[in-house]
Amino acid sequence: MDGATLLETAMAAAADLPAATHEHPFGPDWEVFKVAGKVFLLATEVPGEPVVTLKCEPEHSTALQQRHAEIVPGYHMNKRHWLTIRGGRGVTADLVEELVANSYELVVAGLPRSRRP
């Protein structure tokens, strides 16, 4: 999957999730998706390369990084709890959609019950 398709796939998956909002709090170059005011996906280009940053459980993130060269610790985020994906042969639509859903679910699980969608 190339970088443009990566961004398109991730943002489409995020937009379909309940109560997800799409914002630009860091400027027009950053696509940010939140649930109940909490970030679960960031998409941008870092030196000209499209990337998506998602929340992830540390053990799962480590395993993914070992299997996929396109997955690295989160760009400008907590390296333990966030990962960044760039386009490449090992990245599939199913993988991206699964990681977006997982990121969303982790953020929702951390919300007080009264704020969960």
C-alpha cells in the first residue's frame, strides 16, 4: 500500500467509528481524529512521506514493529504507547483498519463510562 492509500484508508476507517470527530488542532498539515476529545489517530507527512500515528498496547506495538519494517515507534508521541505506520508492501487495508479500530477502542476504554459513545 502506498502512502496516499494508507492515509485514505486510515482516515476512512476512523471517520466510520461512533462519535469520532475530525479536527486540525495542529494546523492544516495534521489530520486528527478524536473520540470524546481524546486523540486516537494522527495523519500527516513527515519529510514528504505520508504517515499515520495510532495508540497501541506496548506488547502489540513491539510485535508489529518486529514483523513490519513500515511500523515504528510513534512520531512525536510516547514511543511505548503509540506507533507510526508508513506505506509499504507489508501494509494492507485490513491491517490499517484493525489498528485504527484498536486505537479507538483503547482510547474509549480509558474514558469514564459517562463519556463513552
